[in-house]
Amino acid sequence: MDEKLPFWKNLSLKIHLLLCRSCQNFSKQLDFLRKISRQTRANPDFQLTDEAKRRIAATLSDKQTSD
């Protein structure tokens, strides 16, 4: 995400992401966090809604109990 990979490493990563559900989820989470961090820098008054905070907390709690 931070730098361009050589062709073969990029291809290998894409194949891995096609096969690995955990890494797919992690990649989506990183994309979300990067997007949100850009929004908060552009708009310092940005706030998550209470509902969004509850969903995030519930998801994190579920993940901790399932691991």
C-alpha cells in the first residue's frame, strides 16, 4: 500500500488475496482506515455517528471472542 511492488510480487499478492479470506478482510480494513484518516485530516470536525461507534465496538468485541 505504501509503495509500488515489482510485477511478480504484486501478482503474488493479488493471487494470495484471492485465496485468503483473512487477508482480504485485513486489506479492506486497512483501506477503510486510510480513507477515514484522509477525511479527518481534510475535515478535523469529522465525527463518527453513535451508531457507527456501536457497530465498530460490537465488531471488535465479536472478533476478540471468536479469536
